[in-house]
Amino acid sequence: MHKEHAADAGFPGIAFATLPKTGETVAIRYGERIYYRVDSAKTADELNAIYGVTPGQARAILASALAGWKTPSTIS
């Protein structure tokens, strides 16, 4: 999948999540299987709100990244 198709698929170009084991905030870019550590005092939810990412979009982009972008995730 390519980043230019993110909007077509209903995904934002970037979303933020919290790693369960460490509590770190990470950024996930559409179509990429890796995440980026975020050095911010803001939570993933706060960052998603700033970027206009809904909770459903954030869950879907995380699930898709974990699945290797092989199957589409439902955004709800």
C-alpha cells in the first residue's frame, strides 16, 4: 500500500498509539510496518486529536500495521 492511497482507504497518513508493554507513544505511518517513537509530553489520544485522527481510525491503522497491511481493517 502506498501513502498516497491513505485517504482513499479511509486512513489518515499518520496515527499515534501507546505501546502496551512500555507505555511509549509511537507514530504509525500509513503503509509502513514499523513505528516511530514520539518524544512528546502529549498522549497518543491528544496527538491523534491534534492531527484530526478519530479513535476508530487510530485503532484501524494500528491493527493494519500489526497485520502487515495485508487485509483491510474496519474503521468504526
